Amino acid sequence: MMHAVSGHHDHHDSHDHPPYVRDYFLGEAIKVERISPSMIRVVLKVEGGDRLASSGHPDEWVRLALQPDADTPVTLPVLMENGKWGRPDGSQDCPNRPYTIRRWDAGRCEMTIDLVVHEGGVAATWAIKAKVGDVVGICNPEGRFWMPKGSEWLLMLTDITGLPAVGRVLEELPAGLRTIVHVEVPSEADRQQIETAAEVSFHWHACHGPKPERTGYTELSRIAGEIRELPQGPGYIYIAGEAKAVSDCRKHFRDALGFDKNRIDAIGYWIEGQARV
């Protein structure tokens, strides 16, 4: 999934994560499959992946670095003697885009990444043409999802770009946790079966993408606005999708429903009208 990751993150000070450690890896595609009309799954074998430092967040993402052009291979920055990362050999910077890690198999050093297929876009174009043997660059991951201690329920609201995060979060949730999920997808055929031990009510909304009867690509804020009440007790709300829509959703839960803003993570993965960088 694609991220222009931003948003409010003025809380969760209580958990001390180790500082982010920069590191870079090459990943070779060992499997490529179309899992739904709008999603391509790529499994990457990560060279040196035994030193990859997981962020501890189930929505973690990496930046995928792609070839600068058809004739130039992907290369990685190196740690120089002065302690900075650079390209002393003069190799070209590679265009890169952030994507959620759908699954990380540390034993096999295999990383699964689900990419949304959409018109244009550096990474989307690569995904459509991706084949076994393709090589990409990867950095150490970072993430945001962090359910406050004592949370009795979870609400996840995303468009299709957040679906890989939804999938991984659901697979890792504790048994019986009350969870409500709303995902906006382009078509009913983009629904996914996700295994989970949590008590989940799943709502699919097939309205993502350009439509003749409206402007824009997303109705996430309308979907949020139709949620009129939240479960009792302390919970956590995770929102991911188009930046302005995500901000509107956050305001709805905070202002209209009076929910504690410190228990909301709202992440802009992309921006309407801009290249997804």
C-alpha cells in the first residue's frame, strides 16, 4: 500500500520505542499474484533480512526503491566513514514509495507486500509489470498502529490502500477483542477473507475510485459520518486513506461523537490530485 504518511501523532508517549535505525536491503520478487482486481501481491526474498529491524507496529511500512530507468539497476545507499549514508560511487538515487508490510516471515526473510493497482504512479506501474526475479530496494520499517493499554474495542476505517494494514492487524489481534472494520474498495470483488481471533464485524463499501456522479476518489468521510455511535468503554480508532478525508473522519469522531483524540491515529496515505509519493 501506498503512503504519504502524515497526520497527528501527539500521543502514545508512554511506549518508548528504540530510535529508528537506518538500514537498506535488496529484495528479489519470488512470487507475484493478482489477489483481486485492484490488488497485486508480491513476495520478496530480502537479502540480509536477518538484520531487518521490525518496528513492532502491525501497520509498519517500508519504502520500495525502484529502478531509475529501464537500463539502471536498483542500488542502495551505503554507510560512509563519516557516519552518513550516501552514494560515494556516484550511483543514481532510486524513486521510492512507501508500502505496508502485509506479512514478514523473519525465519525465511520473506516480505509480503500488497500493492493497489491504479492508473499512473511509479510503483503502481511497476506492480502491474512485476515479475519473479525483479529486484527492489527496501529500508527498515516504521509504523504507527498502537492500541492504548486497556482498550476494550478497536475501530478501523480505511480505503483500499489501508487494507494490507487491516489484514495484518486483524491477524495479530488478541482473541475476542471487539473490532469494527470499514474498508472502502473499488468493487465487491476486492473483498478479502482475513483470518482473525478477534470478534470482528466487517463492513465493505464498494465505492472507491472515480465515479461519474461525484468528484474525487473516496467517500471515506461519508462512511465515517454514518457511524453515529461507538461501543462503550475505552477504545482505539485507526483511520488510513486520502489525507483530507482521513482528517474529516478524525474530526467526526472527535467532535460529533466526543471521542478522545489521543485514542485516534489518523494517517494520510495519499493526497487527492497529487502523485502518491
